[in-house]
Amino acid sequence: MLSACGGDDSDSGAGGGGSKGPRYPYPAATVRTFVDSCAKDGSRAVCQCTIDKLQETLPFKDFDAADRAIRQKQELSPRTRELINQATEGCRE
């Protein structure tokens, strides 16, 4: 899923906002799968932080498209790549 925590794309859903939950909540199963896959190669805390940050910046449809592109070894849009990199790097600090 998004090349684990390597940070290779993103996804989003319906934007909600407000004080409860993320701006772009992803399905719970997607979050679990991402964290579990990512944690195989890294820190579970960093993986959870990354998906949390992505849910604030990357709509689920974009996350999903990025995940598919990464799996098919296709390039991501520069914007999506940047959002993923920012989330990943911000959580590793």
C-alpha cells in the first residue's frame, strides 16, 4: 500500500473538516492495511503519523490512485508525490 511508508502516493475521500477526525477520512480498512504494510519496513508510529498527515492533505481518491500507480510502477503527479514526501518526512523528524 503506497509502497509502505516509502511515501509513494496518496488517497482521499470526502472532505469533512471540523474538529472531529481528519479532513479527508480514509476507510478504516485502508488505514489499517497501510499501517500494517508500512510497519513491516519501518516504525508503526511513523506509519500511523504518515497516514494521519495524508488524511489531512490528500483526498482518498488521490491516495487510491497513487497506490495503484505505485503498484503498477507508474509515475505520480508532482503534487501527489510532494504531499506524500512531506507527510513521510514530517513524521520521521
